[in-house]
Amino acid sequence: MPGVLVAGSVLIGLASTLLMITSSPLMVAASSEANRTQLFGAQFGLNTLVGVVANLAGGYLPLLFSGVLGIGAESPLAYRAVLLVAMAMMTVALIPIARMRALGAQPGDRIVGFREIGPHRRIFVRLFFVQAITALGAGMLMPFVNVFYKLRFDLADPTIGTIFSISSLITGLSAFLSPVLAGRMGKIRMVVTTQAASLPFLVAMGFSPWFGLSVAGFLIRTALTNMSAAVFSAFTVGLVPQRLRPLTATLFALSWNAGWAISTRVSGRIQVSIGFWPLFIITGVFYVTSIALTYLLFRHAQERGDQDIVEELHVDEDEHV
């Protein structure tokens, strides 16, 4: 049985990666530059808000099935019933996807490999570098926020769960504001501004002696940093030709997962040997670096549009990054 569970987890991980890689190019193909940011913002916001409902439902469904089936609420059969409900919902979601026509497909389209990046490599290197630095900072701290609050303020698990549910709700609602801000400020300026505004709240979260101020810092920081996620994703996928967008999403996921994997391992050792306080400083340094690079490398896009920045970033093979 443990082997089956491990195999299932591996398959879920592979499926999640494929979904991450293909969803952005699909949304780009289904939208225009005028409404792309709104689509990405709505998708991110709805995913987060639905996640809040799903988390709450996931906590109560085993109890519901225990009453209906006459079994224990924590029995394997109750959890299997919840998984079957999730599988049924995912199956239903395939229906509208299967009915979609081929978006942007051209006769003779073929699979693009890494060797065909060619003159677009400068874009890929910049995006990979910025994303990896952000992931290094996030992975250093974000997976361990629940542990931090449990150790720092001796919180019970239900209290921590409530904090995270509120965080998801605020994040989902704030995502709907991101297209409005991006339209008024420009995509890159909006990304840089919201990321920079989150830094004081990161400090409050980590170093405040008061529980209320620390939690408020966590909630506001999470909302601000995630507001820009959908906008930056829409911006990056729109930088390259359509045939390279799946590859762009692949590199985007690879850079994030690589940075996250490295930093979480380092973070564990720091927690054991020193504690949590260095993690907030290290995360802040990575975030400041990422913010500065995002502005320096992509600042002209907010004034001249995506297509102009594409032309600027395309270089000959002999030019260095």
C-alpha cells in the first residue's frame, strides 16, 4: 500500500507540472494583449478563492461520509470517498477543455526543442534568473510559516489553519485588483511596486513581538506579493512567439522548482542550527535582488508594450547576455 501511495503522489506531481506548463500558453492563445492581464488575474484569483472553499470542504467531507456510510470520520474509506469526489470534479472539468477548438494552431506546427531558442535566449536567461532568485527567497521561508507561528507564538493547529484560510481569501480577492493596477501603472511598475511594498510587512511578520502585528504583516505581505504573480506570468509568456510559449512555461516552472528545492534544504539546516530570524533577512535580500533585477531588465516594457520589448531583447547569436 505505501508503494501505491508513493506512485500516486509521483503521478499527481507529474500531472501538476504538465498543468503548470500548459495553462499559461493556453490562456495566452485564448486572449489578446488587451485582455490578457485580466484573464490571468481572474484565473489566479478564482483558483485561490476556490481553494479556500475546497480546504474547508475537505475538512468536513470525511465527517459527512462517516455519517452517511456509518464509518469512522478518520477511516481510510472516508478519505477514499473524498478523493473520489475530487476525481469526479476533475473529470467534469475536462468536458469544456475537450470541447475547445485548437487555439492558434498553424499547419506544419512542430515541437520546439531547447536548441531552437536561438535569438530568444536572452529573454529566457533573464526570466530564468529572476524567477530562480525569487524562488530561492520564497523557498527559504514560505514552506515553514506554519512551523514559525507554532514555535514563535505557541499556536494551536486550528488557529494556524484559520490564519492560512484568511490569507488565501485575501490573496484571491486582491488578485482581481491586479489587472486594474497593471492597467494604470504598467505591468512591470505594478510588479515592482507591490513586491517592494511587501518588504516592510515581511519585517513585521518576522520580528514583531506582538502576535496581531505579525499576523497582519503575514496577511498583507502575502496579498501584495501574490497580486503581481498573475501579471508577471502574463507578461513573461507574452514575450516570446507562440511556438515558444510552452517552452517558456517549462523553464519558468523549472527555475521556480529548482530554486525552491535548494532553499528549502538550506532553510532546514539554518532552523536547526540558529533559528528562524536569519531566514527573514535572507528572504528579504533575495526579494530585494529580484525586485531590482525585474526593474532593470524589463522596465522599458511598461512604456512601449510587449512587442517592443521582444524586439529589444532579441539578439544575435554572437551577442552576450
